[in-house]
Amino acid sequence: MSELNWNWKNANLWSLVLLLLGAFIVLLPLIVVFLTSFSPAGTTPGVMGQNNWTLANYREAWERGKFLLAFANSTLVAIAVTAFQIITSALAGYALARLKFRGRQAILLVVLATLVIPFQLLVIPIFLVLKWGHLINTYWALILPTAVNGFGIFLLRQYFQTIPVELEEAAAIDGANRLQILWQVMLPLARPALVTLFLFTFIGEWNDLFKPLVFTTRPELRTVQLALAEFQEQFTNNWPLMMAAVTIATVPVMVLFLIGQRQFIRGIAATGIKN
């Protein structure tokens, strides 16, 4: 018995060592970026002395990159797209999980098929539709193309199926209709899945460069990633300044993920329980 416990402890120790090593490998580029961002101009990436820490790079990057406007635009677009996706995914996911109607499985297959179609393949027809609607160079051009997402529909559909039907039946007996059941019963219980969808969508929109690059040309509509790309073109040889700009653009989504990581893990884990 003692030998078995010893082997078990050794296995746990090696697992911990491997996990720490993997975490270090993953975090190493972020550490280099962070350290370089505090270095004086002309410093080699990742190389720092003991007494040359400076915040000047962050002040200069914020001012030259005009990140205040970019942050406002990215936040507006990300929140709007996230809100649309949560609403549409909740409605469609609940219908596919609970309502019995002809063609439900076919619709689910179509939703899943959209997951394998790259957005870049649809950019020309989307551009033509936006142009027809006079939406090019507007916020709607950044919001509407991704207002509905097959992943969100599938994610909430899977999570709704893990919720006991008896809860809905009890609410129906009390006189609640379908929308009331969805709003008052299903959505509160599906909070981990909603947080997961929120994080996926918000981070994806925050990091998106393709839509602002294709659908907008007005400087006042540029987002964080477009501002970062323009900033990198101007300061190619100033590594500390570029790393400061990268850190500025990355910190908000990292903080957001750290806040919601527990619900994120629960949402991912629970969606695979039922088919």
C-alpha cells in the first residue's frame, strides 16, 4: 500500500513539473513582451538591466497610437456584437434544444456547417450586401457580419440540454410561457455557458483586424488592432515602444479572461454532457 502511495505521489509530482514547464513555455513570449516594454529605446527584446525600468514607452505609445479612440471603438463593437450573439444564440439554442418541429436536425446540421466556413470566403458577398445597404464605413459594418454565430448557438443548445426538463414543466404549471421560461429559468441556470460565449465573442472581436481593414477606411472608426498594425508600421525598429503598444492592447482581454475563467471552464465542461 505504501509503495502504491509513493508511486502515486511521484506521478503527481511529474505531472506538476510537466504542467509548470508547459505553462512557462506558453508564458515566455508574454514575459519577453512585458519586460521589453519597460526597457529604454534601443534595447534588445527581453534584455534588461537592473536600474533602467521606465514607463515612458507606455505614455508615448498611448499618445502616438491614439489608443483612446481605438479603445472606445473596439469596446463599442465588441459589446454590441456580444449582445447580439447572446440574444440570437439563446433564442436559437433554446429552440433547437427544446422545441419539437420538423427539420430541427437539418437546421442544426446547417448551423454546424457554418463553423467550417472561413469568414474570409464570405467577405465579398458580405461587402456587397453592406455596400447595397450603405453601411460601409459605419459601425454597423463592424457589427452585423458577426451578429449571429453558429458556435454560440451550438454552445447554448448543448448547455440547455443539460438542464432538467422538470424545471421548465414546473414553470409552465405556474403559468409561464416559453419566453418567460427562457428568461427566468433557463438563462440564469446557463450562466457558465453565457459567460463562455461572452468571453469568446468579446475577445474575438477585440482581436479582430480583418473586418476593420476591409469594411472601413475612416480614421475615426479604427479599432485597437488596426491602430496597433498602423503603429507597428511606423515604429518597426523601436522594440520597447512596440511592445508597450502590444501590452496596452492585450491587457484588457487578459484581465477580462482572468475574471471569468471559472465560469468559462464550467461552461466548456458542461456542454459535452449530452448530445
